[in-house]
Amino acid sequence: MAQVALLITQLKRYLKARGMTYAELAVEVGLSESSIKRMFSRQSFTLERLEQICSVVGLEISDLVELVNAQRPYVTELTPAQEETLLTEPKLLLMTYLLINGWQLDEIIANYAIGEREAESLLIRLHRARIIELLPFNRVKLLTARNFTWRKNGPVQRFFASQVQREFLDSTFTGSGEHLRFMGGMLSQTSLTQMQQAIERLSSEFDELSRRDSSLPLGERHGCSAVFAIRPWEFSMFARLRRGA
């Protein structure tokens, strides 16, 4: 019932945001205004009625669930212990990445060398680490935000710097879907701050696109990675030519 209450509360917020009154909604669904008010106050919706009301305001029930989930307080940064747990086994880190990106358990088993019993064991370990909540029938509820950050100088960031970063950049970036722009210039502190803010906006857009596409079939999605970075820096070859270096 708690989940139903969250859905109804979110639906009320959505109606208010769209400026739709109970009276207007009543006309659309063919009920009296008093009936609509009673349904919302008692939270006595049939599934068919909820689907009808969602349709009136241009929503699917799944959209409503997503709006509710967006209000939940997700973990935005893992603890050092959680990061260490993910690095104990490659499959554990892989499982986390896939779950965050909307993969279902049967899809993971079908596409990776992870058997059903092994997958269940990995899910239990992630549950114990409080990275996911494992529900009946191996359903998963994420406890982390999709765009959570790794700890600065933490275990995963060190792993990334030593192994992932070099491999990612070892490319000509001329293949299909690849793109690289390297630019250099001299910026003021104000301009540098503006560029940092632009990177944050671009990162947010990447995350939103990934979240939106997570409902698409696997065949229509591709694993993608991006690096958005800027820092005051001088190439070591140039730095060595400075006077006094």
C-alpha cells in the first residue's frame, strides 16, 4: 500500500504541475468531481482507472513509477568498503554496471559467461554491500543513483587511472561512433570555471540520455564511454624547456 500511496501522490503532483483540476479530470474520464476527489483521498484506484487517468495526462503507468523513483534518496557516492567490494571480482563490477544501465538478469546470463547460480550469488553480495536491494524472484531495486560518483583517490578511481583510462585512450577515434577533440589555449580563472560548469551540464545530459534509453531493447543500445576533462596543464616536453626547470 505504501507504493500505491507514492504513485497517487506523484500523480497529484503531476496534475498540479499541469494545472489540471479535479473537475477537468472528471470530465475527461466521465466521472463526477466528487468521485474523483474521493478516489484520490481514499487512494482507491483500480488498475484500469489508474491507467485511464494516466492516459488522459499523457503518461504511462511506467512513467509514473519512474517519476516516483526519481524522488527517492539514492546513494550518490559509495563508501571505500563498497568500492573495495566491487573490485574483489571483475564479474561483480560488471554486474553493477549492467544493472545500473537497465539490464535484466536473464539478459546478463544470456550475454555473459555468468551462470544462473553464479548470478544469484553476485546479487546477494551486492545486496549485502547495500549497493542494491534484492527482492523476491531475483528482482533488483537500485540503491545508488545512476550517475553516482567514485570517491576522489578512492579504490575505483585508482583502478580506473591505472587500467581503464589508458586502454580507453589507446584509439585513433576514427571509427563509427567515435569522436575526439583535443584543444589547447590559455584561459582566465573565470573562463576555466565556465568550462567546468559546461562539462557538468554535458555530463548530466549524457546521464539523462542513458537513463531515457535504458528502456530500449538491448539490440538498440551500445555500451559507450566518454571523458570530459579540463585542467590547468602544460605538456611535460614543454615544461622541461622552461627556464629554471
